[in-house]
Amino acid sequence: MPRPAQHAPAILVLEDGRTFRGDAYGAVGETFGEAVFNTGMTGYQETLTDPSYHRQVVVMTAPHVGNTGVNDEDAESRRIWVAGYVVRDPARVPSNWRSARSLDDELREQGVVGISGIDTRALTRHLRERGAMRVGISSTTTDAEALLERVRSSGEMAGSELAGEVSTGESYVVPAIGERRFTVAALDLGIKSMTPHRMAERGIEVHVLPATATLDDILAVGPDGLFYSNGPGDPAATVGQVEVLRGALERGIAYFGICFGNQLFGRALGFGTYKLKYGHRGINQPVLDRTTGKVEVTAHNHGFAVDAPLDAPTATPYGTATVSHVCLNDDVVEGLELRSEDGTLKAFSVQYHPEAAAGPHDAGYLFDRFAELMSRQAQQKVTA
């Protein structure tokens, strides 16, 4: 079949030299990043606008993408963050009553370079076998060797501190829905808009603070709890937020972290972190909650994990830490708990996305657990 006139030829080159040729999708140009794959069958708009994908080129394993177009309600942040986008069969015409424009048009409008018409299954299998790696997409050249040279000179994800590049520049407040029960200081490391909304639904007033916020900035909010969001980059390269969290734990502030917030919690407790071979990215990952014995189907987007012992508690300066959640696919740590000597929960985190945008709602109870933690701490202060 001849290539449509409006689609320029495009190439994708991985840092190990594997090359795919297809059609330009979205903006015409050249881009570089870390090649990762997402197994979600839906939710591409939420994926594109998730700040955790900053500097990553996302390969969609679902063969048809763009079917429902793009709307003005489902974005998880102020812009598309992916460095590049790879699909097999883009929708020719979007069809959905909420659609305001096509995905192709949205990618072009925001300058996101992509490629379509390639064998995304072969590309995904390659990344699973070889691991996530640097990649380049170009619709301005067909010279694979020249592009490969530029790919190998581009930056790597390991060692990159990126939260400051996606965080809000100024603090803002998401008011509680209904009666205000609690106040939470949320550090924006790449926060998705649905996350403070889920807390607001539970009567929590959320003060979203920049990634550069100090402990004094957090205390000035008068919080009942502290929340660390998801975000991009290598947790080992993030130092300031770890020290802030340690200061909060010393003061006994209730803490809840997700994704990047789980990794930083782990580092604050003294655990290391490491880079996964190809990461977890999708909305169908099985996770065991060891505190209840229940298995949840969960939404993930992470390339790093916490290195903590699965079957032994760890003494820390702030209490006893244990692994509370584990991935049933590969035994990766998916959650941590911190308890006092009498077994009382003080802080916790999970590696996945309980706000479910997009994704299953199995893990929504974690926001209730956070509210219960803050309620219990408030009662303890009254009786003290």
C-alpha cells in the first residue's frame, strides 16, 4: 500500500542499532529518550500527560491507538510529557462523543514526534529481552547510522534528577469536597491531577507544593499529613526531598507516598534503589497487599524499585519498616510500611498508582487508609 502523502517517512533507532522504519506520527522532527513500553489497552491520553514519562519514548503495545480522540477533561497535567510516541495502527478518524480533536493533531500541536506503522510487538519483545534503552525517532532523516550516533550521545535515565523539571512553579490548593476533615501537604514530584482529587473526595484539603519545598514550607501549611507524588528520574539522584522526608518522619507526621514517593520513602528509611530491566508500565499488574492478603490489579509506571528485604523487618531511626506489598509477577517491592514499637502504623507507601487514571479501582482504599492514619494521629494528640 503506498504511503499517504501527508505522512513523511520516519525511522526509529535503538542504541544497540536495531532499526524500525515507518511513518511520521504527530509532529515532524527528531527526538531522543529512553524507550519503554506500556501494556495498557486504554487510557492513552492519561499516559501521555503523566509527568512520570518525562524524557521517555513510549511504545504502545495495544495495536490501535487514538480511536477515541482527545478531550479536554482527561489530561493528568498541563501538557504532554512523553519525549516520543510509538504506535502500530493509529486511528484514521476518532469516534467518541467526548472527542474534541484527533490524537495525531494533539501530538502535532504540542510538538511531540512519533512514529507509526511499525511492528510494535517485535519492538516490545526486543526491549523485554535487552532492557529499556536509549532511542531516537526522526522524520527529518532516513540515515540510520547518523541517527544512531546521536542516540548514543544522548542522556541516560540512570543518574538523572528530573522531578524539578515537571513540578509546579507555585503552590496551589485543591479544596476538600464537602466538609474539610484534614489538611495535607503534597510535594509535586510529577503529580497527576486525579491524585489530589481522590484525596479531596475524602474531605482532604490538599496544598500542592513545588518539588523544591523545604520542611519549613511543609510545616507552614499546618498539615495533618504529608504526601509525595509520582514523578520521573532516578531516585538515587534525588537528595533534597529525601532529607525533607526524614525531617518529617522525625516529627511524626503521617506520610503517604506513591510511585516515586515510594522510592524516596525507601531511601529515607535507609534502603537502596535500583533500575529494573524494563520496568512496569500498564494497568494490569497483580500486587499482593500483605496486610490484608488481597490481590489487586493495579496501574504502574516505574523503571526503578526499592531494594528492601521481602521477609524480614528492618529497624530504622524512625521505627520498624516492612515490605507491605509485592508484585506477583516478579517479586518487586510494591509497598512499604513504617510502624512504631507498639505496632502502630506511622507512614506507608506504594509503588503503583491508586488514583487509577487510567486503570482499575482496586487500590482506591489506600486513600482511605491515609485518612484513617491521620485521624488516628489526631486522636492520639488529643488524648496525649
